[in-house]
Amino acid sequence: MNIHILSNNNHKISQAYGVLLKDEGIALRHSCVNDLPIGRSVYETLRIVNAIKHFEKHGEVCPVNWKPGQDAINVE
């Protein structure tokens, strides 16, 4: 069994994607586990990163299939 593991100890990846919150000492994150025969989508990963960034900036929840520029949901 080959299992790929990614480490970000130096925070370069989270900084490059703009998801590191230095003041809070955390990086925004999402976890997804795919079964081997299920395809992966770089576009979906980027959509999730953008949705997390949108939530942090605007406090709005992003619905399914949301893309930057589309309406999000105000939960207040």
C-alpha cells in the first residue's frame, strides 16, 4: 500500500495559498479522503480553498458548487 503524506512544517504551502493565519497560529484546512478508484480534482481543491478564504473574509457560507464571484449565504 502506497500512502502519500504531505508535511507543511515550514508553512510555505499554507503561505503560498494564503490560508495561514499568523496572528492566530493556525492554517485554515479541509480534509478529504478518496478511495483509490475515485478520481481527484485539482479544481475542486482550489474551489474549497477559495470558499474557506471567502468565509474568513466575509463570514458567508458557500453553498455546494460555489465559485468565486457567486452569491454566498449570510448566516447572521
